[in-house]
Amino acid sequence: LDKIDIGDGQTIRQQNVFKNHSLFNANLSENSCDENDFLINEAINKAVFYKGPTHINAPFEEPLYQTSSEQSVAPKIYDQKNEGAFFDYNNLDHFTSIWNNAKRKLFLIGVNQMDALDSKLVEKIANDGSVVVLTETTSNLHHPTFINTIDTLITPFNNRDFLDFQPNLLITFGGMLVSKRIKVFLRNYPPENHWHIDTLRAYDTFGCLTQHFKTSPTQFFTNFLPTTTITSSDYRQKTAQINSDRIKKSSIYLKKIRFSDLKVFSIILSKLNKNSQLQISNSSAIRYAQLIEIDPSIEVFSNRGTSGIDGCTSTAIGAAFASTKQTTFITGDIGFFYDSNALWNNYIPKNFKIILINNGGGGIFRILPGHDETPVFNTFFETSHQLTAEHLANMHQFHYLQASSENDLENALTALFKNNEQPSLLEIFTPTVCNDSVLLNYFKFLE
């Protein structure tokens, strides 16, 4: 530590460097001591309990070798408090009254593990005619009455439709939301009450949060639903009719469109292995995936954070290593090339699959309104390129396949999922300039 700020090599001001983002900062001393052990243990416990990043800052001085032959720290995870201990369930009358009087209750579910809500509670919520449940692709929560293609449902809405759909009560749980359209809708047509259920934190995403229940969804609804009554309402029925029409039109449109990003996603998502894990890159990849239903046996994750492309491949490979399920990673070209060093490790499972959609640039910027076909747009926003992943795949000993037509893709997907002898990469070349119009026409066709 005494070498910092004197012009010595490999020294920076590293103490608390991530303090704006980390939950805890363990700044260790150079010599082994009990205080270091305590700080490391505390950092690990904070990360586990509060579900966020911690920073362990460890200084090193030469000699680096032959200083220790055994692990000197044995972290102990403290017993965590009961997940339902943060809320008094004896004081529910006010909230029961709000629930019973709300004829339009909207559930909006973000990122979750597959067991976030008990199945009996799912059934009870699903059978309430005053409740509509919208689930994001990463919610991993499924029921035949739940709607998991949010943008397909609400994008064609006009002002009258939005007013009819505006909830009296909004209930949210889970992590980050992908859909921009649902955020805009709820900010423009806010509910009278918004409850968020989470053991740790509640984001006021829509500017109308009225209550944070510091407990788990299962704990909350197990205690709360028995205090409520069924409210007579046609909210779910009307929404279900609209969604049924959307699904029919979506199916017609997806069958007839040309080879494009949207077409490719519709084919890929129908071919994934059941009971597998799907990792989806950020930007256009996760947004396209939100438009298409995915088999409910598939566990879906996306490296959301602040929605950047960095680290998506690394996250997918780490998740594949940690999971017993076969993992498929769907990514765009810019995100994949940006994090290509993720392939340089010895822990990639043999049945790991990468599906790379290469449209020659950052296609998300063509979807956003207002772009012009100029050198500035192509260079600095879309970052146009003519790269392929073939040599990267060969260098890292991935089995490489490619496709540039619907027939190619069908055959390549069959081959991709048959080969489990080594990691595989399927690169799909799609047009650069038609994807925005295909997507815009999709939403028009749904009207």
C-alpha cells in the first residue's frame, strides 16, 4: 500500500473504487491477520444475504510464491432471518379493503427463479376474474391464463384501450423489467395503488409506489389471500379475448414474413430443448424473445443489470457451468464480439450452445425511432461490420455451424442440438436493413 502514488508500477487508488455500486468494501491489509478474515467473511455474507456485489480489495507484494500452501480463510454464512419476518401480517385490513374494491388488478412479474411463487397460489391468483397477470420472459412464472408476450398485447392499444386496461391496483415482484412499453403505459396511466413485494428493495419504477411488503411473494400471498374476497369483474376475460386475437395474428404474420431477425427468433425458440436453461443477451436479443412464447419447462435468464451488452457471454458460460441443465445462449453480434474473451476458459460444458444472430451491426439502433441512414449512424451507433465468428469458434474448439436461410436454419438447429461432444456455435446471418420494417409491420398487423 505504501507504493501507491509514488510512481511505482501496478499501483492504483483502489480502496472503495466501486463504492457507488458495491454493498460492502473489504479493504484488506497486506499481512495476514484476523481482521482480514473478518472482512472477507463479511463481504461474502453481504453478497449472499443482500443479493448484490461486494468488493474485496487485496494488496499483493512480491514474492508472490511459496508464501502459503493452504487456504487460510474459511467463510461462514450466517443464519439468515426468516423471509417473512419483515412484515406484520396482523395488520392487513387496509390492504384487504384496497384489494376487494379493485375491479382491475394487474400483476407484473419481473426476473425470478422458477419456484418464486407456490403453485397453489398461482392457481388461486389465476382463477380471480379481476386479475390479469403479465409475465416477462425472465419471470419463469407460468400458467395458461398468464400473458407472457407483453409488448404483443399492449403495443397496438389506442388511448381507449389503455384506459380500459388501466389497473386500480398494480402488484409487482421480481427483478428488472425489459418491456419499455409497459413502463410507459403505467407511467402515463398510473394505478391508484402500487404494491411491490420483495424481501430487500422496492424500485418506484412507475412513480406511483404506495407500499413495499418486505417479504417473499409466497409468504405474502399465503397470509394475505385468505383475508380477501373474489371481486366481480370482466377484466381478465376481456384481456384474454384481446390476447387470443393477438396470438392468432402473430402466428399468421410469423409464418409469412421473410428471413429476418424476427423470423429467426420465432424458429429458434420453438426448437429449444425442453427442461433446459436459456441465457439471452441484452439489447435486441431479449426484446425479440419477449414477443414469442417459450416452452414453460425452459428456465430463462438475461444479464440485465443496466441493460448493457458487456459480460453477456461470460454470464452465460458461468451459468452453464453452475447448472446441471443443458444451456443455450442466444446473442447478437456486437455483444458476442465485445465479450469474446469469455470463450477462453476451461470450464465450458460440452453441451453448451451459442446461437449468434449476425445482422452486421447493432440492430437495436435501427428499431429505435428517428435513425437516419448516414455514415455517422452506421459508424457510431450501429457500428456496422463484416465480421464472422468462424475463426473464433475454431480457435476455442467450438463446433461451428452457419445458416443464412430458413431451410439452412432448420437443418443447422437439428445438428446443433444433436452434437454434445464439444461446445457448439451456430452463426445465423440475417439482413441488416429490413429488420426494423419487419418488426414495425408486425405490430401494425396485430391491430
